[in-house]
Amino acid sequence: MVFDERGRGSTYDLRTDPGEDDPRPLSEGSALIQAYREWQQTSVGLQPVHLPVATRQSLAGIGYIQ
């Protein structure tokens, strides 16, 4: 499942579409969406992780953090 900055998303079946070339309706990923929402609710209030500078730079270099 991939979401953009506006919360719109697509889901992919990586078993049959490993290149993510054929987006599927979000309804096909409803169980995963529900699990994600439940995780979000339980993770509210978690403290940020303080990473070493080199790790932050590496993750930023590949687009995982800004």
C-alpha cells in the first residue's frame, strides 16, 4: 500500500506485480488498512528516535527521512 501526502493511496499485489506497475483499488487492501489504523492509534505519544548523524544522513540519502 502506498499513500501520497494527501492520504490517497493505491495497493499492489507484490506476488503478481513486483514492479508495482498495476495499482489495485484500496478496497483490496482493507485488512491491511485496518491494521495500520489500529497501529496508528496505539502509537500516539511515542517519543521520536534519536539516530546518530551518519544514520540520519544515510536514511535521508535514500529518501526515508527528511
